[in-house]
Amino acid sequence: MTTTSTIIISNNIPTTTNNALKVLKKSRRPTTTAASSSSSSSTFILKSSKSKSNTKSSRCRGGVLLFDSSLLSSSLSKKCMFPPRRLCRRRAYSRLLAKVSATKPPQGGGGGNEAKKNNKNYRFTILSLVALALLLCNADRVIMSIVGLPMSKMNGWDVKVLGLIQSSFLFGYALTPIFGGVLADKIGGARVLLGGLLVWSLATMVTPLAASTKSIPLLCLCRVVMGLGEGVALPCMNNVASRWVPKFERSRAVSFCMGGFQSGSMIGLLVAPLLMSRFGIAGPFYVFGAIGVAWAAVWNARATSYPRANERVGEEELKFIEDGGAIVDHLRSSSSESSSSSSGKEIDDEVVVVTGVEKKTTPWKMLLSHPATWACVVANFVNNFGFFILLAWMPKYFNDVVKLNLATSSWFSALPWATMAVSGVFAGILADRMLSEWKVSTATTRKFIQSVGFLGPALCLLVLGLKGFAITPGFALTTLTVAVGCTAFSQSGFLVNFAEIGPKYASTIHGVANTAGSIAGMVGTYVVGWILSRSVESGWSNVMYMTSATYVVGALVWLAFMSGEQVFF
């Protein structure tokens, strides 16, 4: 007599507070055989009502996989015999899923399996798409610094109104980083980034229509909505990097993505005048907005919140990412042990329910009471204070101080941002090498890198303030290029530290810091407009002194309170 057993495992995980996995009772049916009376075999059917999502998670086609029980005999005999009226143990169930995930599909059902095995670098595709999204993020916002000058002259707006229009973007930008960061930690940065980019791209396309009405409130509203969309971009970037990249590649990954961010400034400053000369003031807004919509379509088809959920990620690369310290989806991962409690509930002697993760709440008190959090918050405040001042007002600086026309000012303003993209990648390589090859501690590495990021621009801007209007175009360009290039080191300083002090809450902490940075940029951008409206000649020197002093304060706070260790678990 041979006993054949069938276990049906439902992989339909509901998105409610308590996720549940249902393991149905064994069904036994006797069959006869002449070979042996004691042998047995079992077939395991992995089945899901949502075949599309199941295909991604279990790496199969059609939503059904068959597995021979000999692969699971040791686990089942010792840990998970599914005795009547008893609950399946969590560890036994995890091991069962490990065997299921490691088993190949039947012949004829895995046409793309060999290609997936050979794909070892798909994470770079994801990072490239993130870098392109950040490029569009910065290009869309910098358009106004070019178009704003002729737009103001056309509508009779003075420099104070232009400062209000520039800073209105930051009103929206300050509202969504915390929300976007928390949401990214819960549902994944890939989804949140998709929604944010669609919002800011559509708002960008609507901006020239609002400007044509000559209504300042309507134009400011478009800028606010654009800021709402862009506010989630950087927290989502950190979330994607922490899930898709191992720890020892993270500095380079963040620097690469931020290289796209800084390249957006350069491309926006260079391309916007060309588009404006060909298509008018509305040209840059329409072109960059349309590119954003096209990016969203590609991202929606190619990206997932976790690499394990993406069928294009090869097995070798997946193991490399997860074993390297990336944040792992414990509901899908076959190798991870869930840290949250699991419980079961018996149903009619036939169904056993294994409960998954309970709803996660953000420990705000714990996060906001630690000095390491505030070191990152202050660092982002200082970084954005200087960044937005340079981003919004650098073309006007070259126009006022060294008497360059708008087109030439745009070219001069673009060079520092191009340098920033290159120096940011260099800083990422340097930081990773200090950690992995030179065995420098994390705290020392981040302190050194961030000190360059703050004290370098502080010194350069102080020199520009002392020079005033007695300056040549070449000297001004060189000094600003060095200043902006040094600020790129922050990408491998505080910007990576979010994931180091609290990997589970990296997006949330980044969201808090980005909100503070948005307020800094909003205040700084408006204050510069107010200072320059009083006096252009002495005003630029005062702007440089103010920004330089802010950088020095930020460096002192960072050196005193940052942490290189994980403090939130």
C-alpha cells in the first residue's frame, strides 16, 4: 500500500492588518503498488488566486508549482508533520517555504529561467532609473530660475515677487517628505516614487498655463503642487537603495543616484534656454514634463519594492543583495526569520492559519529623542539652505556681479553642478574604500566626508563675500565650482547615515530631515530675494557671509552628535 499526500499552500496574502497564510489539511488517498507497501510520495502544490503576483514571488508561471516531497522529507518529519488539531510552527513553515522557493519549475514552464540566472546586475538598472527620476526632479525645479527672469519682465514682477514664486515650490516640498518617507517604509519606495513623479511632471506641464493668466496665486499654487510631488523623491531614493543594494555598495549607490540629481541642475540650466528660444517660455515645462510621464510608464513596468519580487533579478544577484545586508522582505524571503510574532488559529479541523506581520507603527518618540536623528536633521537643514540658494540665485549672481547675459549665465551656472555630479561619485567611492579596504570606522568616515561637504563651501563663499563685485568671471566660476563640488560630499555623509542609524526607518528619518531642509530652502530663497531688493552690491556679500556661517554651524553640530552605529532596531 502506497500513501500519496497532497498539501495545498495558499499564497494569497491579504493586505489587512494581520496577514494570513492558510495551510489546508492533508488529503490522503490510498493507491496500490507492487513494488513496496511502505513507500510514500507527496506532491506539494503552491497555489495563488493572484497568479500575476504569485509568479513574481514564487518565480513560476501560471500561479501553480508542483514539488516532490523528497525535497522536504527531513523538514516535515522533524518539524512540520501537521498533526491533527495542532498549529504549524513558524520555523517549520519558513523551512518549507525555503524548500519551495529553491525548487525549480517543471520542464517546459521556465523558459526564462536561464536568462534570470545569468542576470547579475539588474539592481544597476533600478538605480539608473532612480537617478533619471532625480535628474528630472531637479531639472523641473531649476527651469524657473532660467524662465523666471523673462517671465518677471513680461508680467512686470519685481525681484521680491520672483523670490515668492521661487520659494512657493518649497511650501509644498516641505509637506510631503515625512508622509512620503513613512509611506515608503510601509508599502515600498518604488510605488511612492511613481506617484510623486506623476504629480510633479503634470504640475510642471501646467505651470506655463498658470503663468499665462498673470495670476501670482495660481502660479504659486502650481509650484506648491509640484513641490508636493517632489517632496517624496529623496526619501524614496534612500528606501530603494536600502532594499536593492548591499551595505558595502550603498555609498556609491546613493552617490550615483544623487549624481543624477545634480546633473538635473546642469541639464536644466543648459537645455532650458535652448528650448525657450525654440518653443517659447512654455517649451521647457512641456518637454521635461512629458519625459517624466514616459519615465513613469517604464518604472511601472520594470521596478518593484524588493528585488525578490522582481522576476528579472537572477538568483545569484538576489543572494548577493540579501546576504550583503539589504533590507529583506520577510514575507517573501525564504531564508529570513520574521522578528514579529506569528500565531495560528484552528478552523474546522481542516484549515490552519499562520498569521504574518502585525501592522507596524512608527516609533516617533524613540526616533525624535536621539541625538543621531537630530544630527541628520540639522545636516540636511544646512545642506538645503545653501543648496537652494545656489540653485535658485546663481544665474542672477553671474548676471549681477560679473555682468553676463542670461544665456551665458546659464552656461556658467551649469558647470558647478556638472562638477558636483562627478565629485559626488568620487566621494562615494572614497567612502566605500575607507570602510571596506582601509578599515576606517563608520563614524570617522562619515565625519570626514561631511566635514569636506560643509567646511569646503563655507570657505569658498567667504572668499566670494570678501571679494564683492571686484571679481573676474573666471575667479567667480572657479570658486563656486569648488564650493558646489565640495557640497557633493554630503551625499556620502549624512545622506547615507539615515540607513546606518536605523535601516527600518531610513525613509521616515529622511522624511523628517527633508522637511527641515525644505523649510531651510524656503526661508533661504526668500531671504536672499529680500536682501537683494534692498541693495544688490552689498546684498551679495551679505548673502555669502550668511550662507558661509550656516555651513560652519552645521559642521560643528554634525561632528558633535552624529553616530556611525545602528541605534534604532
